[in-house]
Amino acid sequence: MLVEVKVPVFSESVTEGTLLNWHKKVGERVERDEVLIEVETDKVVLEVTAPQAGVLASVNKNPGDVVESAQLLATIDTEATAATVPAQAAAESVAPPAAVAETLSPAVRKMVAETGAKPEEISGTGKAGRVTKGDVIEHLAKPAAAPHAAPARPAASVPAGARPEQRVPMTRIRQRIAERLKEAQNTAAVLTTFNEVNMQPVMDLRKKYQDSFTKKHGVKLGFMSFFVKAVTEALKQFPIVNASVDGADIIYHGYFDVGIAVATERGLVVPILRDADTMSLADIEKAIAEFAGRARNNKLTLQDMSGGTFSITNGGTFGSMLSTPIINQPQSAILGMHTITERAVVENGQIVVRPMMYLAVSYDHRIIDGSDAVQFLVKVRDLLQDPTRFLLDV
């Protein structure tokens, strides 16, 4: 029996996606729920799995193709075995290297010409071994071979003073990130206010309870959970920072869904901690660790990144000293964390060394006044410098 493999049904905010590379070839055995191919949308990468076990009988779409919800991708023969598939079916998936250039479609030929890629060096995954746009993209994304491993070439092939360039198409996720960030700049009246926080109290707590916390909860106590708790407490006092703009209306949210920016190879994603004010430090750390793992493996869902009333981004993990984060619309504010650096500060008339971090809050001045933004950030700072206050709810 032939079973159809279709594109997953997208959410209302997603209209189409781009196919990545097939993990199986025609004629190969597949198991139920085995990943066959991924579909990259402008938000997430969705896995397409085998609905039944059997043999991949046909492939209807190639890597790089743009697809819509529920389109037919392939068929699986549930009664066949890999050994009974005609030899020519498997042979169709590989084409002689010499014939690659002749089989290029106009779109792929244009991409090859623009990027300088060599068709004979690209492994084709399309029908009859044809090179697809997805194959070219994957080939260009591969790191160049080390100098000692590369075959020797005449010196004339690399002229002195050469200025090579490489054109690589943006992924859908990168295109969407670019659109949203530019939209935020064009729409919101963005301002940023800064402050600094002495991280010594939080660091002392972490050092004192790290071992027992890890032993009890199975996850390390990080800095982010303290920031999430401080932010949610500050948002309760300054609800306008947790609000959003909808036309001529201001929507005040009676809940606190905090987005945590996570950097991945495909770009920045922002999964949401829902009802963060009700979560314990352990709950927050576990959720963040789970999000980070799923983000690295492209396992985040659209639901994971939908909504959110406020966001936190930590440029400090990459060494950033100071930055002005961009609002993640339709939210109205975002907190930027930065690297912790020992600096000389004055306390009670004495110069002392403290682990200091610069904080930044970018906000939409259309609805948030500077006084509210400044007081909100001061509240976050004060809670972090005396974390027992929100731990004891005083």
C-alpha cells in the first residue's frame, strides 16, 4: 500500500516553507516516525516524519523547493522491502558527475554563476541526481577544507591580490529576523536607558547553594533565573512596560510571558516562559535548559515562540560590554544583559572592586514614558542587588 507523506499544516501566520535536504533516497528503508526531510519556515524548522514504515517509493519535491501546507512530498510503499525496489529507482538518485552541468535548472544555473560554485563538486539530491538550489546552499555553507588537505593547484589559479566574494541566499529564518527587526525600528519610537548592577549578592548566593541546588533539581543555578524573577516583579509595579500597542489602543497584559533570546546557527530565536511570575528558580532554569537544547537541534515549535509580553537577551555570553537591544514586537520593551566585569566602584566613601554588569532597557516611547522605563530598570537593579527580597516576597 502506498502512503502519502505531506507537508505539515502550518499555523495561520506561516504561509509557506522551503525544503531542506532529504535524509533518505528512493528505494531505502524508512521506519515509522523517522525524519525524512525538514521544512524551514520563517519561524522554525519543522520535521517531516514517516507516517508508516516501508520503503521510500517516490519523491515529489526537491530540496530548495517552496511548499505550502499539506502538499504531497513523497510516497512510502508499506509492503515493499529495500531489496525488492527496482535497481533503476535507486540509480536515479545519482547522476554521473560529467552530466551534472547539463541537468541544471535555469534557477540553479543562475545561482551557480552568481556564487562561483562548481556543479561537478556538488552532490545532487534531486531526481536523477540533479543539483537543486538546496544542494548549492548546503555546499556553500560547508567550511572550506584546511590548506594542507586541499589538493595542490597551480599558483596561477589564485592570482595575487584576488578579492573573492561569495553570495549565499538568506535562510527563511534570517529573512524573517531581518524583516521584524527593521519593522521594529520603523514602527516603534525606540529609546534605551542604561544602568549598572553589582552582581556580588547573586554570585554569593549561587556559590553558596550551587551544589545543593544542582543535586536537588538536576540543573545548575544560573544568572538568568534571577533576572527573570527580578523582571517579573518589576513588571508588576510598572504594568505599562508589560503592555503592547494595537492600533490606537494599549493592551495591558495581566500575565507575564517572558521571552528568552537564544542564539542558534540559523539565527536568533525567542522561546517563551509562560506565566514566569509563578515559576521557581528551578523551574526557570529547567525550562531555559530545555529550550536551549531544542533550539540547537531545531526542535522548537511555533507554539514555543508565539506570544510573549517582555523579552530578555544576554549579549554578555559573547562578551558584549554594552548594547541597545531591539524590541521584539508587538512587545514594548526588552532587557539587555551584558558581560560581568570587575570594576572599581565607590561604596560608603570607599573604593572597592565589585563584579559589575551594565543593564539596558529598550522601550517603545509611544506608550512608555522615560520615567517609567528608568524606574523599572532601577527596580530590576535593586532586586538583583538584594535577591532575598523577591525570594522571600518582601
